[in-house]
Amino acid sequence: MVSACGGQQDDDVQNMTDRESYIIAKALYEFIRLEQWKPINERRLSDERDAKAILHARFDNELALLAQSDEAAGREPPDCEGSRR
């Protein structure tokens, strides 16, 4: 499967640099945070669930770092649990 953004295949995730993995994980993490700030009737629950599953499946290490960074800065991390594939 070819992605619309860069033409890379899903199988090429292992070939990502650490920086690329971090940026993608951060985008998913912030998307989840944004969705969780919305009233429940405005949230895109299936997209939020999928973002959580992708974070855990492909970016678990980055997710841990992002949550630790939030906690160290005195911010509440978004709830990224509950939707693992």
C-alpha cells in the first residue's frame, strides 16, 4: 500500500529515522489530545481509537516519552489506553 504523503509503503516503517518516528507519534498524540478536549458529540471516536491503536502498534516507545514529557511539564497526558490492535 502506498501512502498519499510520501509514497512509502507500510512495510517501510522500520526504515524510518528516529526523528520521523517521533514526529509521527507526536502528531497522533496531539490529535488524540485535541479530540479528548472536544465535547463527546463532536469527537471523531473511530479516528481517535485508530490513532491510539497505531501509537501502540508502531510507536510505543515514542508514546512513553511523550507522556513522560507531559508529566514532567505538569501537563496531563491524553488518555492513550484502551485501543490496542
